[in-house]
Amino acid sequence: MNDALPLFEDDGSTRPLADRARPAALGEVVGQEHLLGSDAPIGRMVAQHRLVSMILWGPPGCGKTTIARLLAESSDLVFEPLSATFSGVADLRKVFSAATKRREIGQGTLLFVDEIHRFNRAQQDSFLPYVEDGTVVLVGATTENPSFELNGALLSRCQVFVLKRLGDEALLTLLARAEQLIGRPVPLTGDARQALIALADGDGRYLLNMVEQLPEGPALDVAQLAAQVQKRAPLYDKKQEGHYNLISALHKSMRGSDPDATLYWLARMLEGGEDPLYVARRLVGFATEDVGMADPQAVAQTLAAWDVYERLGSPEGELAIAQAAVYLATAPKSISVYRGFGQARQRARQTGSLMPPAHILNAPTRLMRDIGYGEGYQYDPDTADGFSGADYFPDGMERETFYEPTTNGNEAAISERLARWNALRAQR
């Protein structure tokens, strides 16, 4: 007989708090109302019993696994979980075979694949026929941008839903649920309670794991809390989307002349482990592309910051990079050279064989002088106005304007100077 009671009954207390605190219904999931509400996309699917394959894209600890499990329960589907980290084609074949047999008896399957972006293209392709014919409802979870990590054929068969990091209100709700489960208030002062929420950084699972680390006893203040729990590492991957999102934010903050946001995004990158030399290189590029002739000193400033960092290293050298970033954010901006050089290169490709005019060619030999090289050349610094007004474009090519300075910063004076030279040129 197999009906004997187990020696030790599992009362659930040995399970991690994050597992015990999982919602029992979709309505209990916090922070994702834009997807799960009655008028939201997934909420409408559940109400109509018309679940489709989907990709849940969001940061860690925002509820992707829980939502997938609850979708299976609410739709009377068998829940088949897989992790792309530990599974291969053989595991997928077993799941597809079992799902096919269930379908023959009228039972559906929800296949949940955690970290689906870790499957290679061939493995992703193996889903296609089973998703296409409805053998499985695929719910893939990923922290990476599906546009970059999943192939187009699979994306075309799935809806992509973006989950948000949990806000303070959602995290406080989770904290209250945790207190109900453990049967006592979390031993924290008011300020320490808010600090705990900040330490979680939008990750519900991390919040609950920290709660488990807190000892019973008197309420801890902020300093005592910091000694008890480990701050969550910032979400930042130097080779993935987080990297590109933050460098984009830094660039646009400098371009928008906001030194405060510039310092914030620079700090986020460096705190996340970004190579300061990568940032230094990007600042030099920004100085030439976005500041340009409006402040030519910007290039010198960024090169100096690069040099200082290479000499001092971290953390002292990072201050030079921060100084250069603020210099760029507060500098006048101009893309006139960037735009003009692009137009000039296009014309150069179209007129690449035209010779320079003879008067600006050197004539080191008698033969070259005899055929007109250098004839009529005027040495501009020696003219009355320091400007001859000569035509330096190739013979047979009309003069064109590529560089059109703004009135920003240093270019205001350049603009006036060019206007005066154009007037002199018109007189000659």
C-alpha cells in the first residue's frame, strides 16, 4: 500500500519566500495592469479563452514566470516549463511529442520557455510548426530585446508584450504580502522600509529574498539594513541592449544640453561596470559630430580627459571623463561640419576624376611651369584683405556651399567672416 503518510509533512515553510508569495490568480499580479487588466491585451485574451503564443519581455523579477503559470491555469492548459539555459533539442522533442498526444485527446499545452533568447536560431526554428498548428501555446520569457535575439519567423507567430519593472507601489504591495506570510511586520524603521524598496530596484523576487535575510528583533535603521542585505547590482550588460540604451541616454542628454542628466547616465554606466575608456572614445566622437566648430576646444577637452584617465585610472581618472561630459553638455552645438562633409563626400563620389584648377597646382619643374601649373596663383595672406577670392573648385564644376555655419558659439564669428568673404568674392 502507498497511502502511508510521509514522515515529514511539507508545510511550505521550507520553500523560498519568493515562491510562497507567488500570486494565485492573475488579478493578484502587481505592476503589470497595462497587460493584465480587463481592458488590457492579455486580460482580454483570458476573458475570451483565446490565448495566443507570446513573448514576455521584461526585467528580472517582474512576474514573467508567474504570469505564464497563471495563464495555463486560467486556460485549462497543461503547463510545460523549460529553461533555455539547461534544455536542448532533445528536451524540446519530448515536449512536442507529449503535447501532440495531449492534443489528440483534446488537452492543450502551454509551453513556457524561460530565457528563450538563449536558444540558437535552429532551436528557435523547431518551435515553428508546433506553434503554427496550435499544438502548443508558446510563452517565451526574455530580458533581452526580442528584435535582436529572436528570429523573424518566430516573432511573426507571437505577440510581444513588454513588462515593466515594478514600481514602489507594487513593491510595497509585495512587502505587505510577505509580512502576512511570515506572520509579523518586517523589522524596519520607516526610512529603512523605503530604503529596502530602493535596494530592490524594481525586482520583486529580489525584494522578497532580502526580506528573508532580515533577522527577527528590534527595528533596523537604514545603516543597519545596509549591513544585513546586499544591494542589488544594477541592470547593465556591456554587450546587450542595456549598454546601448544607456549610451544613447548619455548622448541625448549631452546633445540636449542637460549636464545633470548627463552626469546621471554617465554614473549609471560606470556603476554598471562600463569601461571608462569606451566612454572616453564616445565623448571624442560626440565632440566632433555634435559640437563641432561651435566650440573647437571640445575635441581638445575630450582628448585631455582620455589622456588623464589613461594616466590616473579609476576612480580619479573618471572625474576627468565626467568633466569632459559636462563640458560637452554645456557647449554650443553644431553639426554643420558633419552635414557639410557628408554632402562633400557625395559630390566627390560623383566628380571623382576632375582635376584641381591649374593655378593651385605646384610647379617644381620647368615643364610644369610651362604648361601653366601655378600660373596666376595668389598668396592670400599677402593680399590687401588677406583674401583673394580665387576659385579653388575643379574646372568645369560650379562652386557649391557645403559648410553652412550656425550662429551658435564660435560659429557666429565664422558666419560673419564667411559672409564678408562671399561679398569680396562677388566683387572680383
